Amino acid sequence: MEKSNDLKVKWADRVIKQDEIDRYTKSGKDFIDDDVLNQILSTNQKTDSARIREICDKSLSIETLTLDETAALLAVSDPDLLEIMRETALKVKLKVYDNRIVTFAPLYMGNECVNNCLYCGFRNQNNSVTRNVLSMEDIRRETEVLSGKIGHKRLIVVYGEHPKTDVNYMVDSIKTIYDVKVKTRKGFGQIRRVNVNAAPMSIEDLKKLQKAGLGTYQVFQETYHHRTYSLMHPKNTIKGNYAWRLYALHRAFEAGIDDVGLGALFGLYDWRFEVMGLIAHSRELESRFGIGPHTISFPRLEPADNAPYTTTSGYQVSDEDFKKLMVVIRLSVPYTGMIITARESAEIRRKAFLFGCTQTDASTCIGIGGYSKGCILQEGNDQQFILGDTRSLDEVIREYAKMGFITSFCTAGYRCGRTGECIMDLLKTGQEGVFCKLNAILTFREWLDDFASEETRIVGEEVIKRELGEVKEKIPELYPKLIEQYKKIQSGSRDLYF
Ligand code: SAM
Ligand code: SF4
């Protein structure tokens, strides 16, 4: 026992590379200045209608807002102005992403972690949790269910920070997932994009992940507020180093990963400050690397096993404030994908898409190894927190189809080089939308044929009919090629894309 603890300490000592922090900071200071962000929040308290309308127009021209503009939106409480903001948020989403929604599933690789975040059920000092890390065989079994039974094409693979799930394990697990191919009703199921949510890494390790075929690399800052960060993440842990985490995505860019996801855990500190932190972070990436975040996540703190802070923080975000923060993020970074997860209730998730969210998970199971066990671990204590919506992918797709959305399983972008700066430009100018529309139709057809229940298939056929009609009318030059590919999919071909 003693020996294994010593090994863990030695491993942890080697993780942080100080020179990979120092190269970005200025005289030891990072780009989040708490006082400046608070100052901007307080000087933008007065909101006049003309200014808010102007800011909404800027957002509608797909330009990132300044911190002052974001602060002005955060200060709005007038119901009419809020309504204008909500309507603009939906217009922005439709302009950039049309009526598409992307779905994915999280796959938790283990609950071993050397850190001790006060809000997390996996924290090292939680002695009531049964620790487990998936073997490659377990991962294969989980992937078979996700890709062969449920029909997911994208995963977000989640790792604790631990020598047992180090970068070599991550690389092996990504390869294992991509290798699984399962026969389905008419074709085959396969995971085509593996996104990763993991602790900050060195540039050397990030290069290994990139080589393994990583999709998006997500690191959530949790809280941008320095003092709260120190309270939540004990100093003697790796995660206790704010700057190592803050510059994780800078290092990703240096490692050649140009597809990154930001996030903050809402409920640790004042939600307005966290929104400012997310926008400051997005602007910093844009100005330094020419590319902003591919996605932004905004999980709300959920009760977790043996993590009392989750219910006593004093900063819990109400549903009303949560809806507002989604609108403000949508307007502030108009081109970015926004992820709403099954932590939230079905009701909030429905609203989220009308406020501009673009991605969500479904058929979610966060118990370790839970998918292949039929998710019976859902209520157990080996999971990180409790979910708010456990509906199946089939039910969720049916509901969104009835709301006018098409679920896209497209993963073409990163496989044909439409990532990073290229995808940002395409998104900002609305051009990516053309490929996405066609690929949404093709992949939705695949999913309906391979996985949909009869009830969902009937609703889905209506969606397909409408979408095909739109392509015929708006992009007639591509219609014949689309129909050619569509027919191939109907007769069992898979993974065709523009
Ligand atoms: N261990 C890695 C890390 O901390 O970056 C990645 C995995 S962690 C399991 C993924 C995310 O879950 C964290 O970044 C945090 O935002 C979120 N999380 C942790 N505890 C939570 C809770 N009680 N409620 C909601 N989200 C939580
Ligand atoms: Fe570990 Fe991540 Fe949980 Fe913190 S949030 S205890 S780093 S798994």
C-alpha cells in the first residue's frame, strides 16, 4: 500500500512542466485578472435598449463579442430585452448550425483519481467509492453496445487523473474504440469520432493523443475565480495548479490539436463571473492561435457521493439564470458549439436548443462499465454524479424531430480536414452549413435504418422528406449527388460523406 502511494506521488511530481506554463504567463500572471473581470461586470450594469440591440446585431453577424458587451448582456433583466436576446440566440444558432443537433455519449474509463476536487465523487479521499478502471476488453464491450445497439457515432471519453489511466492507456483505449465494428440491421455500427475529456497534459503527451486520432480535447477550468479555484482544489494535488490547467488548451494547440473544448462547472462561484471567464478564455485562444474553442460546456454542479460541497456551495445556479447564461454564451461566441448534457432535466434540454445549444448526450450511463450491464449501475456510487435525464437516444431523437430539429451523426469535418481555423472560417461565413446539411441527411438515414424504433422512424421520415426538399430547392446543383449517395445508404453502404 505504502509502495503504491509512493509511486503515485513520484508520478504526480512529473506531470506538471513549469516551463510549459512560464512560456505563456507575463511576470507570473495569467490572462484571467479577477479584478478586471469584476470591474467590467460592474461598469456595464446600466443596460439601454439601443445598446443591447446593437450587441445582438453584432452577434448575428457572427462576430465574437467583447468582454464589455458580454457583461452588458449579463446585466439585462428587462423581460422584453431578454426576449430579444433569446430570439437572436436562436437566429444565430440557425444561421451557423441550421436546425441540426449533434448527439454523443460519454464513456467513463475509470474512477481512479489522484486529485481531491471537493465537488467530485471520484476524489481521492472519497473512501466509500469502489474503484475500477476499464480493461481494453471492457472498453470493447462498452463500445459494442454504444455503436452496435444504441447507434452512437461520437463518444466523449472521460478519464480521471491517475497513473493507471495515463496517456499510454488513453492512446490504447482510443485505438480500441475505433477498432470496434458491429453488424447492424442494414449495415454496420462504428464510433467515428472519439473526443476526450481529461486532465491537462504536457505537449509531448498531447502529441501522442493527436496521433491516436483524438477528436476534440476538452478541459474544463471548473472555476475561473482564482480564490475559489484554490478552495476547491487542494494545493498539494496536481489539479491545485490553476495555471497548469488554464494553459492546457494552449499546449494542445502547440501539440497540433486545433479542436479544443472549454468549460466551467457552474455552481462553484458566481455564474456571471464564470461566463466572463469562458469568454475571456475564448478570446485569448482566438487572439493567440487564430482559432476559438470548438465547443463550450457549462455543466451545473450536481449532488455527488460524499462531496458535501455540491449541496452547500451557496452559488447554485437557478433554472432562470441557467437559461440566461446559455443565451449570453450563444450570443458572445456565435460560431462555437454549445454542449448541454444529461445532467440537466428533459425540460431544460428542450429549452437549451431553442437558446442555441448544438450538442447533447443521450442513452447516457456514467457508471463505470455500465453500458454493457444495461446501465443497472445508474443509481450506484461508482458514478461521478446523478443524471437529470436518462432517456434513450431513440426517445430524444424523436422528441427533437418533433421540434423541427434533425439529429446529425456527421463526423466528416475532422476526417477531411475541416477543423481548426478552416472550420472556424466556414462556420463564420455559413459555408460549412452546406456540407453539414447533406451529411446530416445521410447519417440520419443510416441511423433510422439501423437503429430507430418504428415510432421514431415514422417521425424521422418526415424530417428527411423536408430536408431533401430544402436541398432540392436551395442547393439544386448538389441534389443529384446527394440522392446518389442517399440511395447507396438505403441499400446498406455506410459512412458516405461530402
Ligand atoms: N478528471 C478530469 C478533470 O477533472 O479534468 C476529467 C474528468 S471529470 C470526471 C469531467 C468533468 O466533470 C469535470 O471537469 C467537472 O467539470 C465535472 N464534474 C465533476 N464533478 C461534478 C459534479 N458533482 N456535478 C457536475 N459535474 C461535475
Ligand atoms: Fe479527479 Fe476530475 Fe473528479 Fe477532480 S473532477 S476528482 S480531477 S475525476
